[in-house]
Amino acid sequence: MTDSAPAAVRIAEIAERFREVNGEHPMTAEDDAYVSAQFVPLETLCGRWGRDADEVRGLMLAGLLPLPGYLRSDGAEMVPRDLFALTEAAGGADLLRAWFTGHWEDPVRGEEEWTAYLSGRYVCLHQVTPANIRRKERLTAEITERLAAAGPDPSPEWRGALHACVDALDALEPAFTAYDRLRFGGPTSRDTCVDAPRALFPRPRD
């Protein structure tokens, strides 16, 4: 076996695991352009951090780091620029799970969020941290509740409170791409909790 063979095997294993999680959906040129602007190839990021990309793939396959957020159409494993930030905060990959799940009082919920984090599908946040995950959850729940309770003629105060939540969520989330709507099987949280409320209840013009 050549020196490059193990890396090739792990690259194939990452791709297989990615498709098990996300399904088979081709990336368009527009998807590739979006992902290239928002994320960075794993090899490039590892070069910047002085890390071995194949060792990082091993951590992903072992459930110690999240899978790539996207596989570009050329096969590049696209990851967040701050992929290693949480590992650094936790004090190492072996400590990350306990550090991450400890941000939830309910250990079951913490494990659920850890599983979601490892899937690589938290592409809905500019920065994936436990604090931002919890903040997004609170904001989407509040926006959903406010929309459900909207009367025929909401007051200016109601509209102001709604837009404050929408603006806060907007600051947390990227734009998403068409590929995301395919793998998530429908509209994204930006569609339902940012774009839709703004269309339904536009701000009054000055």
C-alpha cells in the first residue's frame, strides 16, 4: 500500500458518510460558488493550522470532529474556517464532547445537539457554538410563536418585537443555497423565520 492510499481511503469514507447523512444531491455551479465563499477546503484549513488533513479526517470518522458541511462538486471537503475553534476552547478533541454537551442542563438534549453537530449539518450558523445554537433555537421558537399569534392588524409594538427577533436571527445565519433545501427536504429557517416574516410584515417606510 502506498503512502497516499490511507488518505484516499479516508477521503472515500468521509464522502460515503457525508452522503449517508445528506443524501445524493448534485451541487450546481451556484452551489459551488456559495460554498467556496462561505467555507474553506479541509486541506487548505489544515495547512493554515499546521495540521495533518488525514488525521483530521480520522477524528471526523471517529466522532470527535464534525463531518464537512459540504462536498463541493470537485470533491473538496468544505469546512468552516473556525472548525478547530471549539476543540481549542475545550482543550483538545478528546475533551470536546463533554465540553460541548455541558452547555445544556438536560444531558439528553446535550447529546442530541452533539450528534447534530457531528453530522456537519449546522451550516445554518456563521459560527457554530453551543451559545449560538441555543440562541438560534430561542429566536426561531419566538418568531414562530409570534407569527402564530398574529392578529389581522398587528400593533406597531408587535411588529417591532417581531422584527427585533428576525434581525437577531438574520445576524446569526448565512444565506443558504439551493443544495441546502434539497438535503433538508424543504425550506430553511431563513426562509421561514427571516424572509417570510419580512415579506408578511414589512417595516413601515419612513
